[in-house]
Amino acid sequence: MRLKHLEMALQRLNGFPHPRVALEQYQTPAPLAARLLYHALMKGDIEGKSVCDLGCGTGVLAIGAAFLGAAKVTGIEIDQSAVDTAEGNAALTGTAVKFIVADVRDAALPGLIGTCDTVIMNPPFGAQQEHADRPFIDLALKTASVTYGIFNAGSAQFIKTYTEGRAEISEKVGGVFPIKRTFSFHTKDQKGIEVEIIRLISNRYLKPKA
Ligand code: SAH
């Protein structure tokens, strides 16, 4: 599937019916999601791979990975109503994704989901609850050899320090996350949040240095 077609397919998915601010439910816009996924595809991290989407929301990233030929896709999400929408989106697009309602902070989760080749995620940025992104990073590094995450621009230094000894940043790509203004007098306006897509390699999978 070409990048443009992926973007168009993701554009048609249903969004959060009642976005919950406390959970930072912002659906990744199709152009940004398609860019992350296509980049990961080119790196050899999607096609034929098992892919996990942590905090999958309405399933944009998970379903996109299935479109691009992932062998197995699992979406983890705390909110049942988001998973209902994600399941509807998977049915709508004829993609096979297994969704699990779970909290990424649940210590039993790594045992439950096992390992996968690649994690893709757009976790909460921690705007509502400080450090909300940390359990996502922790679980990702336990679960997969390669992780692609969308973070606030300028997060790379924090992530480098936070994952010290556990992972290495192999890439950082800038992007913009357009968020619709919610004020009634400004409904059509959009605010662009600068983000960065960070590719992490978990140390357990790095070759030991000679
Ligand atoms: N990945 C989706 C949604 C991004 S919004 C997308 O790209 O469109 C972040 C998502 O993380 C929300 O759906 C929110 O409900 C979920 N979330 C927040 N805290 C969580 C937790 N502790 N465990 C699992 N999911 C969580």
C-alpha cells in the first residue's frame, strides 16, 4: 500500500466518541500516523512482524500496521469505549487486530502479551498526569526490540536519560500534531503541537559492545 493510500484509509476511521481529557485521548491524525508507519515499514519493522500498539485508542496505528502487512497486531488500551470504536474500525477496514482492555501499568501485562517485534505508540504526553508516558516506555522496552513513539518535541533528552542502560535512541524525526481547538468560538482553528517520533532499540536486543 502506498503512503497516500494508507493516509486516506486512516482518514476514514472513526474517532473517540467522547474523548476523555484525563486519559489524553487525542487521535493521531492520519498524515502523522501514516508517516510513522511508513517510516517503520521502510526500516523493516512492520511487514511480517508482530506489532503491539500501546494505548491504541481508536486503533489508528494498530490498523495502519495491519494494512502494511504486519503478521500479527495487538492493541492495548485502558478505555473500553475506545476499544469498542477500535474494533468497529478494524471491522470497517477488514483488518485483523486483537484488542485487549488493560492498563499499561499492570505488572501482569508483559506476561499476558508476551513479546512482539515492534511497539508503536502515541502515549499520553503527561500533560494531565505528570510522567504518564513512563509506564508506556517501560512496557515497550520489556516487550519489543524496536519501539516507535510519538512524544512532545524536545523529549529526546529526557528519554535518553530515562532509558539509560535500557535502550538507545536510534532515530528522531520531527513532525506536527494538529489539534482542533475546542473553544466554541474557534471551532475550525487548529493548533499545531510540535512532536518528535523517536525510534528506540531495547538494550536486550543490542549486540554487546566488543
Ligand atoms: N494511540 C492512539 C491514541 C492516542 S491517545 C492514537 O494514536 O490515535 C493516548 C491513549 O492512551 C488514549 O486512548 C488513552 O485512553 C490511552 N491510555 C492512557 N493511559 C493509559 C494506560 N495507563 N494504559 C493503557 N492505555 C492508556
